[in-house]
Amino acid sequence: MLSVTNIDTSYGHAKVLHGITLEVLSGQTVFIAGRNGAGKTTLLKSIAGFLKPSEGSITFDNQSILGLAPEKIALSGIRYVFQDKRVFSQLSVRENLELAAYPLKVGVADAIAKTVSIYPKIEKFLNLRAGSLSGGQRQILLIGRALIGEPKLLLIDEPTEGLAAGTINDILNVLASMKGKVSLLIVEQNLSVVGMLADKVYMMKEGKIVREVTDKAQMNDKVIMEQCL
Ligand SMILES: Nc1ncnc2c1ncn2[C@@H]1O[C@H](COP(=O)(O)OP(=O)(O)O)[C@@H](O)[C@H]1O
Ligand SMILES: [Mg+2]
């Protein structure tokens, strides 16, 4: 469904991605792991249309999406959950969902149902200010928002970053509940989360994919995984 072939992406004259090639098949959960500064966010932004690669190709369901505006890419079925976990803090949780639903012509009840389906507790928080949610709940709200409409592929940038162990478990459950129903391409540095959910892992270093792991035993072998980081 998503094929990235040999892309290079730069900020001005500084080339950050060097010949990245990856593939996500329909229904797969694919992770990108790598240290800070490896280029993981730059890669997701290049797929979502916020940055334009200078070389290579990106196709989604066999159509080229390279060079399309982010809104067009979103409408084609790719939704992007940014790393910064930013919600509309002054608005309620319900209003946050409503704002995301409106341009997609989806009713607020359907939008709420999407988030409830991955995290039933959100029902209790619908009238609270989104700014009062915990970091983990904000992340779940953002994932719920990305599920509105009929997305085919979610790009999620570091969903467990900065969260306490108990909260990481909530996120893990949310991701597990979506696994197989929607394709997932997730940037994640927590290797135990990766090992539990991944069908495939790409290890990134200095703007390149240095290893692709599909074997479950290898994914759960900390020594093998850490040596690639
Ligand atoms: N807006 C930007 N302008 C210039 N350089 C950037 C910008 N954003 C990121 N970079 C650089 O690109 C490299 C990769 O960054 P990033 O994709 O954010 O890595 P990661 O998400 O793996 O931590 C880093 O060296 C970073 O300093
Ligand atoms: Mg990043």
C-alpha cells in the first residue's frame, strides 16, 4: 500500500535522508526505530507531504503522492499524528474531535465513537478541557482524531515518548486494538513496545535505514536491536 523508494530529503543544503526505501503492506504494523536525530520525523514528514524529497518516489495504493499537499495526502487516507502531542488545550475533548471531523464531513457522534472504540474511558472526559488531560490521554485523543473518517494508514511519531510506564501500557493497548484493522507506521524508541507489536522494524541511523528486521525472535532480542541504534 505504501512504497517509499530511494528518497532523499534536505533542509536547505543539509541533506538529512539518504536513499530511504521502505514498504508498508495493507494491515501491517511497521516500526521505525533509531536514536534522536536519526531522521525519523523527517521521514514521516516526507511521507505526509510536509517536506518534499528531492529524489526518489512515494506511492500509496499505486498512486504517486510525492509533491502533493499535506491535505491531499490526508484525504487519500494517510493520517499523521505529530510528535509534539499538541491538542487545542482551551477546547473540550468533544470540541477537539468535532474540529477534526468537520472537514471530513463526519458527524461528531461518529468521531467520538472512533475514540471510544480504542479507549472507552474517554467518554468520561468529553467535556473536560483537552489541556487538562494527561500526556497519555492527549496522545490517545490525537490518535482517535486521526481515526476519524476512513483512514487506511496512520503515521504516528513517538507515541510513548515522555510517558510513565503505566501510561505506556495504555498506549500499547490502544495500538494493539488497532493492529490489523488499519495499517500503522510508527516511530518508536521503546524497543519493548516495538517487540510486542511489530510485523516489521526498520532501524534508522544518520538518515539511512541500516537494518530491516521481520523475525520476531530478533525483534525481542535487546542485544541485536540495540546494536543497530
Ligand atoms: N527544521 C529543521 N531545519 C534544519 N534541520 C533540521 C530540522 N528538523 C530537523 N533537522 C535536523 O535533521 C536531523 C534529523 O532530525 P529528525 O528527523 O527530527 O530526527 P529524529 O526524529 O530521528 O529525532 C537532525 O540532525 C536535525 O537537527
Ligand atoms: Mg523525531
